[in-house]
Amino acid sequence: MFYHKVTDNISLKIPTNSDAEELVRLIADDRKNLAQYLPWAETTMTASDEQEFIKFSYEQMAAGNLLLTVITVNGHPAGMIDIHQINQTNHAGQIGYWLGREYRGAGVMTSCLREMEKIAFNELALHRLELIADIKNKPSRDVAIRLDYHEDGILKDYLFHTNEYHDVVLYSKINPN
């Protein structure tokens, strides 16, 4: 089982069905905010919904298209970070993440993203990571900027959710080795 220590109190692990209830609680506690930027936040309502996502994720991980991890803080689920749309031909993938409200502002996501970069570049042998953030999602964009992601541009009307199109910023980072 994949388990990766980030700091003394933060780790990354593959999700299990036993994580579902706490993850759904975190989503419910901040649904309005999360749903502004993440369409799945509107539809992930129960532990069963999250367990279905975990099952789907296992299939994607087995196919080599995804690495999904739960962020834990002091042993408790705090959010998730993943590398999705892994393209083995082009050695590229996209980073996605979210964090429960009570864990924000303490550097948790910055530490986890830095660690996922190491995994992506050193263990998965990826050359390019992309990160897409809603143009209005300043906290998410700040994480990318803090870790020196290059702003490649703004993608107009790139995502459709909440019955409208959203502009996003595309960031990238190239393997420095």
C-alpha cells in the first residue's frame, strides 16, 4: 500500500473506503466554496458517492492513468491530491487538489504539492506537470505560484459548471532533472 510521509504530521496515502465518511464531511462543511471551482463537490453527498469514486479511481490507477492520494494531517483525512490524465507517451500529467477548510492556511497543500512533484518526476518519470485553476480561485493559484509553476496562459470558457463557463489559468512545471 502506498504511504508517503510529507512532514512529521502530514502524509499521503491511497484512499480506502474507510476514508469516505470523513472526506464527505469535509466536502459538506465547505460545499459552497468548493463547488465554485470543483463540479464534483455538488454531487458528492454521501459516503457511498465517495466510495464509488474511490472504486473508479482504483481502476484508473490500475490502468496507469491516475495517482490519487488522501492528504492526512495527524492521521486524519484533510483533503486529496492527485496526478490525473497521466500520458505515458508524452510523460505528462495534471495535478488536482482540494483541502478541507480547517486545514487551509498552514502550508499543508504547498508541502503536499511539492512532494507530489517529487513522486511525479522521480517515481513516475514524468517530464511535465500541468495544473489548471479557476481564474477566481486565488488560494489554488497562489499554491502554484509559490512552487514556481509557469503561467502558460488563460483558457477562456474552459470549464462548464454551475450553469456557466469558467476561465482557468494553465500552469506547468517541467522536470528540472
